[in-house]
Amino acid sequence: MGFVELSEAEQTALLAGLAHRALRAWRFEEAELGLIKYRENAVFRVTPAGGDRNVLRVHRPAYRTDDEIRSEAAWIRALGASGVETPAMLPAENGDVLSIASHEGVPEPRQCDLLAWVDGAPVGTLEGGVALDDCGLRELYATIGTIAARIHAHGLEWQRPAGFARPSWSAETLVGDSPTFGRFWELADLDPDLRALLLAARDRARERLDALGPANELIHGDLVPDNVLTADAAIRVIDFDDCGWSWFGFELATSLFPLRLLGGFEPALAGYLEGYRAVRAFPQHQLEELPTLLVARGLSYLGWTVGRPEIAAQRPLVPFLAHAMGEMARDYVAGARAG
């Protein structure tokens, strides 16, 4: 039986074995491991004997290059130095932030890195949204918008090191013929009418994004509720794994997408823009394309399970997301025809 055919518990047990081997690069051979999540990467809590907690990421194979991971570390370090609180990536004994490890039963070597622990609880989840009233949502997303604006402002001014490399979230990688997350139209859950509707929305979104201009602004890329932690009234963002080149409007769409499906979208949007504009102007032409950016984000999520057949925990969400995206696509295509 191959790795992808194993149960999720069996997969994560093998990845934990690989994680223990990876930790030798940081001299944490006796550390205790606990699985935090298994989504894009396998993420483990690391508790060394007598030491501070950390977080180990075992990366999905072929999702990021070594240069991209080291570039993520460089930007995180620079953001931290500028006053934006980020989870520091910790160098191994050889000075590199990246270690490659192998383990029996895992079919390929995996990239691994270690990050400092960040206290706090997520404000919500991608699947469940955020359980706050309208006032609470507006206040929370004003803070998120402020943080996003500071990240964007830094990305515009930062002198990037030679060899800096991060992925692009563009028309092609989101809604092109071979999107980064997977081809949603290959999902068996889609009936012919829904597939045709979603493809029509994809074609319209690709046209609009092509006209939006270059996707060349540096963003966090994944400001979903899972990656926004609160502790003692402070808000911090984690998980820069998807940071890269896109539009500032795509950051907004990604941050608000769960609320577009589950409720609270309008107060969150108002709060995000209020907080953002307290730091810098939000590009109006991108705000006008927010419906397009939301559709592109949603279709990319729908394709996620196609490209990740081994992640069983997310499969039950596909029917709900497909139905929700069908409604969003119907409105989007109807609006385009009316325009």
C-alpha cells in the first residue's frame, strides 16, 4: 500500500518519525512531538526536554523549493526587525533554516524547518468562520487590516536579498489551466451543470484578473482565521507558507473568504478597510474587483483536494464548498452578463 492510500493517522505517524529525524539538525533528539495540523504541511508542536516549545513544519513534497523556503525566512526576519511580529524561523546547528530528512514509509525526503512558538488561540477557522457579533468582527478585522497594511508597506520598500524567490498568486496559478492547488473541474462531486457554471465563472475571473495588471505585490497570502492568533488582547499572524506575489486585493479576498460563505462579511470588510486605510491607501481598482478575487480564491480552494488526495480530513467539506461556490458563481456570471 502506498503512502497516499494510508489512513491519515498512519501518514502522520510516519511523518512524526521523519520529524524526529529532522530535529537532529537542531539537537532536539529527545523532544516530544504533538500534531497541530495536517493540511498543506504536517505541523508538529515540539517540546524539548527542559526547553521552550517550538513548531516543526514537515513540508509537502514539491510544494516549495529550498530557495522559496529560505526566502520566506528572510522576509519573516525582515518583518520582525521592522516591528511586525512574526514567528521566527530558527536556524539549525549548521546555520541553515532548512533541513532535509527521510524516514521509512515516507516515499520522498521532506524539507523541514523549525519556528519559534507563538502563544495564542486562532480567532476562528477557515471551515467554521469567526464566532463574533458584527461589532466584534469589525474590531477584529480592523486590526487584521492594519497588520496587512504594515506587511504590504514593508514589502514595497524592502530591499530583497539576491536570489529571493516566492510563488505567484496570479490569474494563471489561481484560475489557469493548471492551477497551483489543483483542477477543481476534475472533482467527481460536481454534476455537469455545476461544473459548467464553475468553468464559466473561472473563465470570467481569468479575463478580469488578466486585466487587473501584474500580480507583483508581496503579500502574506493566507490571512485566514486559523492563522490569526489572539492572546492577552494582542493579535499576531502566523504561517507565511503562502507568502508571495499577488495583488493586495487578493490578501483581502483570502482573509474574508470564510466570512463570505459563513456570515459576517460586511462588518469584517468594513473593519479591514478601516484598519488598512489608517496605514496606507487601499487600491480602489483592486477593491472594485473583490467579487472576482473572491471567486478565484474559492475556486482554488475547491481544487485543493484534487491536488492533495492523501489529506482525507478535508474531503467532507467538498460538497458544502461546491454548493457555496455554485451560488457565488451564479451571481458572478449573472452580474457579468448584466454588465
